[in-house]
Amino acid sequence: MPEVHKLITDRWSPVAFDDRSLEADQVHLLFEAAKWAPSARNAQPWRFIFVTKEMPDYKVFLDLMTEANQVWASTAPLFVMPLAQVISQYKNRPSRLAFYETGMAVGNLLLQATAMGLMVHQIGGYDVERAKEALAIPTRYEPMTIMAIGYKGDRAKLPKDVAAREDKERTRMDISEFLVQGRCK
């Protein structure tokens, strides 16, 4: 029987990052992969804001996060915030598929990162309203997550309670828990 591709099963969300910087061409390649995601009318309703540790706005991103996330995310050399264009350019109306299509672009980015030996941890624990203001996000866009991206780091450099997250077994629901045949009952 065929198996799920290794790029998919190898992807995971660590909390221990090495602070080694990424090269500009590595960062570019992540977004090159994202741009190839499918989208209706080829609208590509996603935008990405990124900062590297060397950029002044790195601290702005870090300050948006909860304190618990700041503890471990502060070593990641790259932060990326995907934005979904929720008001489309086409007829200037709400876009029903914006989050779905932006998610596919993020999926491409995640697979590319995994292929490059990089780790990505998506962070939902941040102040969305402050992010909109601090990053001057236009109203037609909605921020999704902040992604911490970098090389796998040494868990021993983290507080014990945070480092313990690295040891948790990766689990997923059984397919029978989310698959419906025919119609929902």
C-alpha cells in the first residue's frame, strides 16, 4: 500500500529553534513555493509579512505574542504572518475562499520548509487587533498566524516546562473521526 509522503509526516512544530540566520535565497524560496498554491480566478488572495532577526520590526512581531510564546519563539530567526484577502479585488466583495486558499499557500510553504530542513511553528497566541495596527494591515486583509521558522534547536536551552513540549508524542485523529461518506447525518 502507498504511504503518505515523508515531507508531510516529517513536518512538525518544535519550540526549540537554533538562532542561526537564514539566507535571503532560503527565505525567497519559501515564498516561491507559496505562490504556486491553487486559487480561484488565480486571485492568489494571500500576502505574507516577514521579518528576520536582523530587522528592526522583529521585536514588533515578538511583542505581539503572548509571554508564553515569546519564551521559545525569541530564538527563531524568521517570523512570517500570512494574511488572507477577505475582501476580494474582484467585485470588491467578501471572499468565501480567502482563508482556504491562503491555507493552501501556507501548506506549500510548510512543505518547502520541511524539504529544506527547516522547522515551522504556527502561533495563534498573539494580539490580532494590535497586529493590524502595528503592522498597518489594510482592512481587506485578515492576519492568520505568526509562523516561527528556523532550524531545529537545542531543547536544553529552554525552560524545563517548555522543553517538555518537545518530547510529547505526535498524534493525529483516526481518519474515521473526520471522514464522512455520502452526507452528514
